[in-house]
Amino acid sequence: MSSYPEVERKPQLSADQLILATPLCKCGCGEKVAVSRFYPRKINRYIKGHRQRGHVDRCFDMNGRPRIWKPDHPKASTHGFMPEHIVLAETALGRFLPEGAEVHHFDENKSNNGRGNLVICQDKKYHWLLHVRRRAQLGCGNPNWRKCWICKQWDDPNYMARKDGYPIHRDCYNDYQIRSRILRKQKIPQ
């Protein structure tokens, strides 16, 4: 006889009994929650995919951009979420965005989806132009000026040439060509 007092133990349930005693999904759908085959004591609270139904209407992607639960949207992700700025722009427009249209954040803060911060652009080129003009406005005060990629000075594009699509001063480009020729000659052994 042991000196320890007897403790009343609860009967151990088998895996079959656990499946019969499983609770219902917490989302309110009324379906039974599955029990893990490998860990029969572990009972999930939600069926896979049901947690988002009534509990998570808004989340953030890896870049910190807010996303909204819109599973019926034709451009929704496989998990049913849409970028919030696109949903707000479509709501303001009253229809889906046209093919190729993009939404621009005026202050360039991707998580700020305020009313006055979103601009609907017809294509990627116009969206890029808005970013170039904002950079010029912040850099020199004139949104029409461009920055020379050699001397890093802002100037009127009428006084600049274009090399590979980028604005450049003619004098800067001539100096650049001379320096690159000198460097090429130095690298060639004689």
C-alpha cells in the first residue's frame, strides 16, 4: 500500500472518442473542427480558412500595406484579400479600375490611404511621371526641371540632352566621354 492519497483520474479518451467529442468551429458556421491525427489532444478552434471569415477584415502584407477582405473581387488574392488603396479608389470611381490603371499615393506613404492622398493614374507611365515631378518639386522647387545624372544639378530640360532616356547636360556628357576614353586607354597594355 502506498502512502500517497488516491487521486481520482479522468478516463483517457481514444482518438475515435475525441473525434466524436470535437467542438464546433468558432466562426459560427456549425461545422465540426478536425482533430490532429498525430496529436489527438490538440483540437483546433477553426477550420482552415474560416478564421478570416468574421474575425480578420483587414491585415497588412509584408511591405506594410493594408489589405481588405474582399473574396468576391475578381482581382482578389487566393486568400481573398485586396490592397486597400485599390478598393477605396474603385469605391470612389464607382466601378472596377480599368485594365492597366494604377493608384498613386500623393505623399508616397503606402499605408496612408486617406481621401486626399490617392490619385488614379491611367497607366504606369503617368504614374512614373507623377513620381518624377514630385522628386523635382522637393529637390529644386520646380516640378518641370530634371536632374542631370552626372553633376546631380537640377536644370530646365530645354537646356539638356537625353541619353538613354535620362536628361543630361551636354557639357557634362562631353566631359564624361573624355574621361571614359582616358580610362579605356589606361587599361589597354602597350
